[in-house]
Amino acid sequence: MYQKPTLRDNMINECMEQLAARKLPTRESVLRLAGCEDTKALCTAAAQIRDRGYGSHVTYSRKVFIPLTQLCRDVCHYCTFAHSPKRVSSPYMSIEQVLNVARAGARMGCKEALFTLGDKPELRYAAARDALAELGFASTLEYLAHAARAVLEEVGLLPHINAGCMGDDEIAMLRNVSASMGLMLESGSERLCAKGMPHYGSPDKVPRVRLDTIERAGRARIPFTSGLLIGIGETRLERVESLLALRELHERHGHIQEIIIQPFRAKEGTQMAHAPEPTLEELQWSIAVARLAFGPEMSIQSPPNLAADTLGEVIDAGINDWGGVSPLTPDFVNPEAPWPEVERLARETAAAGKKLHERLTVYPRYGSSAADWIAAPLRGALLKLSDAEGYPRVDSWSPGQPMSASTSEHLALTKPTNRTQVSHELRDIVAAAREGSELSHEQIVQLFSARDDNLAFVCESADELRRAVVGDTVTYTVNRNINYTNVCYFRCQFCAFSKGKHSENLRGKPYDLPMEEIARRAREAWERGATEVCMQGGIHPSYTGQTYLNILRAVKECVPHIHVHAFSPLEVWQGAKTLGITLREFLIELKQAGLGTLPGTAAEILDDEVRQHLCPDKIRTDEWLEVMATAHDLGLKTTSTIMFGHIDRPEHWARHLLHIRKLAARSGGFTEFVPLPFVPMEAPMSLKGRARPGPTIREVLLMHAVARLALHPHIPNIQTSWAKLGKQGVLSMLQAGANDLGGTLMNESITRAAGSVHGQELAPNEMEELIRAAGRIPRQRTTLYGDPSDERVRASFAARPLEPLADTPLASHARPAKRVLVRHVVTTAPECPSSARTLPQAADTSPASID
């Protein structure tokens, strides 16, 4: 809660009181700041407001600087960027030169390509017109669009374009090839355009022209950067008026993602070579006023290379961002001021009490609403580079793939941390969770946002809770997966396993196992020591509820003592509908036929905002929960899952966990919770560029840890998937709250179909070797966490190799005549109000579609 600071200047208090009421200060209140001489008090207030919006983080974007042309029709009196044709080797960089810079930057971890250029040089120089004609373009901006598209498509960096003043057509053209754009207002003072002033003779520096471009960008829904160049002759009042002009545009369109406060630097060879530069105090004053004017949500930035010896003081004034920093290219606008190395920037930021974090050129609040703010050609590249919060991915790992050295380094984040560095609010949330309190949606989202020391603390706390609840024993079960058909008429965008008539040539042939083969596989599993068969499949167009009853009877007649863990809630829901009976009636029949427990699959994300794009014709959240609740009421235990890391975000994960917790608290029917990282390699939505490449390793760690905390005390077991994470990943999850490795599987096929390389079986000796490597105690278990008989254990360790599989191929799987297929079209549920942020649009059909 805001506490009125003891500041001498009442005008600061006036702004702070309005901000405490979650309102921006009035125009009049901000204008009064122009007369405030107490810079220290301003900075204290600004830092407090900054911390409310950004906490301990200060960000930067790792970029390459591409000066496409240094010709310009303007003659700003302080500029050394613009040259005449005689002083450049070529009027424009070639596409190959542009791509070489972009490729070199990508190898160094850059994710942004900053295009900067002079304003419309062809209007002044014949050399520019001739060069453009030779290149085949009518204007500099047409060539710029071509160059940006090349970088986007051939290298994958996100273009950020500073193209000067533009009209609507030019903005629309560049929007299709740039993730964000920028145009510094510099100053809103018309006085600076008069004769003898720095903008005289520069038609593109007329404030109303620049403000018009910024407004046009707002109407076009472009994430935009603007700001001030301070110290070029403007007064403090003019500076404040300039900030308010930008604020007015942002209030109309919501498009300005950052405000830059850049100090003027005098340069040799310019008309202002001997003009005085603004002092550090003047820079701090301007930053602080900008923060108070724009409030806690706006990103306020100042270039670190222009304040290299006073970085801490700049942070203290209220910034939360350093802007673009390049490990490769110089600042061509200020070539005399080299970029600080990122390592040094991190040290200086830490010395000021903040953590340096990388961001993308598109800020998270705009990237998370990509359908509104990002042109379609850019969305795939943005998703590829983003984590679930819209920040950059830190390495190239995806679930199902081996882990690189850099991924292994991030796994060390689970190690114990110095708790004095952890936020008090996070410690309070964890304490409440460990006491068994139900966390709020906002608290769970905050757990998912943990990074650095906070991340280590959450993982460590979850592991401590695991030890208190289930001890140091790690369990696993010996089982076999039997996926009786991969034919499916549903259109799940994530599924690489199912087959429809449009995907028969993808990832193997469609099949439908006869009952004899299902029974044979169950018998072989029993002979190899299994206590469970786990059975699920696609929703074949000829399947009805009777099919599932027949499968159960075939297995139980052949192997009466094996536990059948089978049928997703989607299969149960569809089976009941096809028989025209209630869920309760169908589940009773399944139980009588031999069903032991249900897998908690088909949950994906229990949030219909996601489901309407991810699996649009699948059961809704409330229907999934109804199946599970009914099963629990009948005494059927189930597992619970989440499949995450595609188009979802932490707020969706939080809703999912709260749904699971609420049902678990009522019924006590969930045996375990299983985080399933999205494996992207062969998923239809990934192949179309409509999903992130799975969760990051940080997000996987947090899903296990947060689940342990948020579901306590109602679900004691947190399972981790060796098929998706491999042995190295599993070891780390065992340090983040997990206590179960699931099944040996024998015939894992769904994750392998998606592209995983981690194999189809992890035999008991390998399971136990892995568990001991984690310093834990292995225990073989049954499906319901009991102890298997000694005979079962001996058989599991003495298992012979599996017989070759014979998946029965189909010559055709056309829809049966005279039967309406059961579907459900998911729309946003009432309990999930429309978010200000939107999800990537999924296609209407996918390769898994059958009709």
C-alpha cells in the first residue's frame, strides 16, 4: 500500500497520491513538475513507482544495428549519423551485407535487428535515386521493407524499424515485416525548428509531423518506441509538454511500449560541437519526471552507453530498461560511445539492487496479444523466440530433445539459494502453500514468474515440501502403453499421433488393432512383470462406447489380474454420448467390465480461452471436470495432467491448477498430477508456426514445483515424464518437488510420434539406477501406489525383449454410413472472461482432421 513519502515538494506528493489511486497524474499535476528543483526527491518517488510495475528487473534487448543508409534529407545540427553521398562507399547496404550482419548477430544470441536510416534521402540526393533504381525500388522505404523481410525469413531475427516520418501506406507496408517500430519525438517544441536552432532545415523534425506519424502507428496497432533527446536547447517545461504529448497519443491508442530519455552528446564536426551536454542531474530529473508522468506500467529507458560511468544513478532515477545493446555492432548514432558488455551491465545493474534480464523488441504485453499487435508474417518468428511470459527463450532446447550444455546450466537454478535475496511477497506465498492454504490465481501466477533467486527458492521450497509429505522415496510402476488406434476425427492442433484422411502419409500409417492383438500385448506385459496396462487411442469414427467395453473385456478375459488404467475423459464422454446414456451409467458399465482407474489426459489446459484454439471441437473444461468428478464419486481414482508450453500462458496454468485443486479437495480422487511438456517437433500447430517450441526448462521446473505447492495437501504425488524430459531432465525435476517417474511404458508411441528421442521403454533397472543417481530411494509401485507382489517385481527385472509390434494398417477409414460423429465446439466459458491479451489463432483444420 502506498505510504505518503516525506518529500519537501508538494507537487511530487500530488502526483504520487494520484498514482497510488491507480490513476495517472493529471496534465496539470505533471506540468507543475517542471518547476520542481528537488531532483533527489523526484528520483525517490520515481523509483518507488518503477518498482511497483517492474519489481527488481531491469531489461535490455540483444540486437544488431543495421544502418541501411546513412544518407538523409535532414540537416540536424548535432548529427554525425547522416552523411553526404561523397562520404559513403555506397548509398545503401546490399542485402548480402544486411544478412551477414544479421547472421553474425544471431550466432551471438541477438534476437532483434534494429534498422536505422536517414529520412527519405532520395528526395534530396540523385545518388540515392540512382541507387534505388539500380536495386529495383522506387523508394528507400520499399527497399527497407525488402531488407527487413530478408532478415526475418532467412535469419529469424525480429526487425525493429526506425524509418522516420511516414504516411499510412508506408506504415502498413513496414508493419508486415517489422515486429515493432520507433520514432523519437526528440522535442515537441516548434521553437527548436527556427533559424539558428538545432532542427532548422530538417522538415522531418517538425514536432507536429513526428506526432502525426506516431499517431498513425497507433491507429495501425504497432508496438512503438518514442522519447526525448534532452539538452538540445529545450526548457524543462518544453520537455514536460513533450512527454504529455506522447502520453496523450498513448492514452488514445495504447501503442507506446517504451519512452526513451536520451541525453545529447556533442560531436566534433557538427554545428553543436561545443554546446553544453546535459548533466547527470538533468538526465535523472528527466527520467524521474517521465516515470511520474507515465506511471508504473510504461517502460522508461535510457541508453547505457551514454551514461557508462553512472549506470547506478540512472537506475535510481526510475528506469526499468537499457534498450538495445549489441555484442557485435556499434551505436552508429553515437559511435564515440561503445556499448557496455552485457556482463558488465549485469554487474552494474546488480550493484544498484536490480537483476538484468533480456527481453525481445516486442514487450510481453504486446507479444501476448500478437493477434492484435503483430502482423501475421511475424507471429511465427515471435513465438519461436518467446517463452510463456513473452520474454526470450534462453536456449534452443525443446521437450523430447537432448539437453545442451546451456540447458544444463539452467538446471542448476534448482540449487539452494540465499533466501535473503528472495522477495518477501514470494516467501509469504510459499509459506501459505506449505500450510495447505488455497492460493489465489494471482499468487500462482506470481510463482510462475519466478526467476533467478526466486526460481531457486520456489524449487527448493517445493522439494522441502515433497520431503515432508512423501519422504525420499521415488516411485515408478511397470506398465505397458497400448494405443489401440491412431485414427481420430478430432482436430487437436498439438497432436502428432492421430491420423485422419488428410494425414495418412504423416508419421506412419493409420492403424486399428484387433481385439486379439490388444489381448496379446496385455498378456505379454503381464509376462514381463507389468501390473498395469495403460490404454488410450484416437477417437476412431467407428468407435462407440461398446468398443471400449469390448476392449476391457478382451484384456480382462486374457489377463484377469492386470490393472486396466484406461480411457481419457474425452473417450468416456464420447462413449457415453454414442450409447445415449449418462456419464454415470457408462462409467458404471466400464467399472463392471474391469476398468480400474482413468488417466487424466485430454485435459491439455483446463481453460476454454486456450481450448477454443488448441482443441476447438474437444470437450470443454467443465465437461472434463464432470467426467472426473463422476468417476471419483463412483470410487474410480484418476490421475490429473497438464499439457503446457504451446499457446498458453501462466494465467492459464494458474486456472488449470485451481480447477484441479478444487476437485481434489472435494473428492480426494486424484492419485497424482503429471506435468506434460508440449513436444513440438511434429505437432501440426508447430509445423504451421502457430506455437512456441515447447516450454523452456525454467517453465518445466516451475510447473513441477508450483504444482507441488499449489495442490498441497490434496494431491501428494507429482510425476515427471522421462519420455519428454530424458534422464537429465528427470533428475532435475526430482529436485523441484517431483517424487514419481510414472511407468516403464514398454511401448511409448505418442511422445515419440511428436518427435521425442528418449525411447519407448525405461526398464526397472534403469529406473532404479536413475533414482539412486538423484540420491533417492527407488520403490516399484502399483497404479494406486501400493506394493506389487514379489513375484511381479522379480518378473519385471527378468523381462525378455518385447516381441515385434504388428500395427494393423487400414486400407480405408472412411466415416461409417448413417452415423453422426459426436463433437463439441468449445467457446470461451463464462468463468473465463475475455482477456486483454489474445492467443495465436489455430487453423480451422489440421492434418489430424478426418472429415
